[in-house]
Amino acid sequence: MRFSSCTKEIEISSIRKAFEGAGPDAVNLGIGQPDFDTPAHIKEAAIKAIEKGMTGYTPNCGYPDLQKAVSEKFKRENDVDYLPSEIMVTSGASEALFLAISALVDKGEEVLMGDPSFLAYKALTHLVGGKPVGIPLNEDLRMSPQAVEERITPKTKAIVICSPSNPTGAVQTKEEVKAIAEIASDRGVTVISDEVYEHFLYEGEHVSPARFADDVITINAVSKTYSMTGWRLGYLGAKGDALDQLLKVHQYIQACASSISQAAALAALTGPQDCVKAMRDEFKVRRDILATGFKEMGVDLKVPQGAFYLFPKAGNGDLAASSLANAGVIVVPGSAFGPGGKEHFRLSYTASRDKIEEALRRMRGIL
Ligand code: PLP
């Protein structure tokens, strides 16, 4: 087969490579998904949906009651007004990112993103023939409005903001988010705001850029918030008639998100939220155990305010990751997320406290 050059240009996620060769006793701190089960009331809603025969296609943009619940969620939690008709339900945030990038970017146009940032932004930009442009992060691992402004060119079509961030866990301040949203708006650049980690916040505040500008596609998912990564259910909000364009892509690649998962997501968004708090509290304890351990070892770490990742500096991140793998701790080299990450490695605290303590024991003497 003669594959397209856009496809050939993309590499398979190097996160997978980090797991290869891991021994059976290795502590895996490489995975980016919560280690909790989906809360029972959410699973019940899905079971009921199956029993009620909700097994056909749904409207392309999702069930109207879910669109309404998402619209209310945006208002309640993010202080952003999206009408239910401005909401599209997608197969995870992953699909929403693809919709946004493919609907916006023409061949040769540029997409700004943090360097380092979540791998999909770069790969999806390549996939549509666009050009990813990395924005170096400041020493607190955040994107500064000035660095953004300096990299906008006439070819810039979109900028991806991810706060709290994967891989750094850093949280942009309200002033930064506002400034970036306003700069983008002034220059005709669409903000794609990836907010999947919004609820994993231990200090600081999560601020949606859509509060400050209209030219924003806000992307979120139930994946991380409710420990539902396998349910493949995300959503986006976009103002005005943006959905008309986004819908064309969604309609032909996906038709609609899973009907069963939509019923589950409705229960997640409208039901009790104490499960989210319980997960956040547990992640904070784990983050603090690791941060204290690293401090004792003298590891250079900016303790992040959010997500469930730490991004310590280790001189040569690739070398650190392979030494740690040899010692039985799987982490991801920071270079996997862009050249700006090469001195770092990423670890996820999505493993039990016992496993984290064990990982710290193994890391002593190596870092
Ligand atoms: N955005 C970020 C920053 C992520 O880290 C991930 C998954 O790791 C996703 C989006 C994808 O989310 P989903 O599982 O909902 O497709």
C-alpha cells in the first residue's frame, strides 16, 4: 500500500515504547489514566440504557438531554455560556481534538502548542498537513502570553492550551489564560482549550479561555474526571455556527458517540460529584508522597498544581527513563512530548500508595 506522507510522518506514540521490556515486577508510572473503577451509579445508568434498548444511533451531536447537561456544566463549573445547540458529544476528547484541528487547519497552516505538550496535538496537526509550532515553556513549565505572541504568524490558525497540563501538571494562571485568549482573538487565531484535567487541581484555579473570547473550542471529557477512559466519551463547546463545520467531520468519521456511554455520561455530569472529590483527594496524597520523596533525593522538581503527573528534571530524561526502567520503574522520557521536554521525565501517580512508595525505594540511588 502507498500510504500518505501525512500519515507516514506521524510516529506511533513513544509512550508505548516506555512499557516495552518492562519486567513483570515493574512499577508502572507511565500510564495516563486513573486507576479507579467507574463509580457505581454511572455504571448503573449504562446498564439501564442497555436494558431500555438505547442501542441505536443517537443524534449526531449527542442526545439532547446530554447536550443540555453539558451546557449546564459549562455554566456551573466554568462560567462559560454555551447553548445546548453549541455542544457536540464526541468519542472522547481525542475525537474532539481531531475535529477541531481538521476543521480549522489547511495544509501548511500553523498550530501553536506547548513544547512539551500532549502528543496528539502534534500528530493530529501533521495528519491534516498542518505545521505544529512548539512554544517553549517558562521555568515554571507554563506558557507565557509573550511567548505565544512572538510565535503568531499570518499562517497561525489555532493555539492549543492544556491546563492543567499533560505532561507537566502545570496550571496556567487566570491572567495568563485571559492574556492568551485576548492575543489569539486579536490576531484571528482560534483557541482550542483542552480541559480534561480540570478537576485534578490541588492548588490554583482552573480557568476556561472561553470566558474571555468567543473564538474558542472548549474540549473536555468524562474520561479522566469520572475514571471512564474506556467509555470513549467526550464533548466540545463552540459558539455561533461553528458546529455546522465541526459536524461535517464528526458525521463522517464517527456518526455519533456511543449511545450507552452517553447515558453513562449524563449520570456522571448530573449525579453526585463526591466520587470526583475522593479521587482528587487521593491523587493529592500521592502527589505529596512523591514530591516529598523527590525532595529528599534532591531531585529538581517543580511541584505541579494539577493533573496526575510529575515532570522532574533529570539532566538527560531519556537516560533517566531507561535507568529507571532497569531498576523496575516505568516512566516516560520527557522528549516524547517535544524537544523542550528532553531534560525531564514524566511519571503518573495513577498507582496505589504502596506502589508509589516502592517506586521511590527503587529510584533512590538512581536519581
Ligand atoms: N487531552 C489530554 C491532555 C490527555 O492527556 C488525554 C489522554 O491522555 C486526552 C486529551 C484524551 O482524552 P480521551 O481519553 O477523552 O480521548
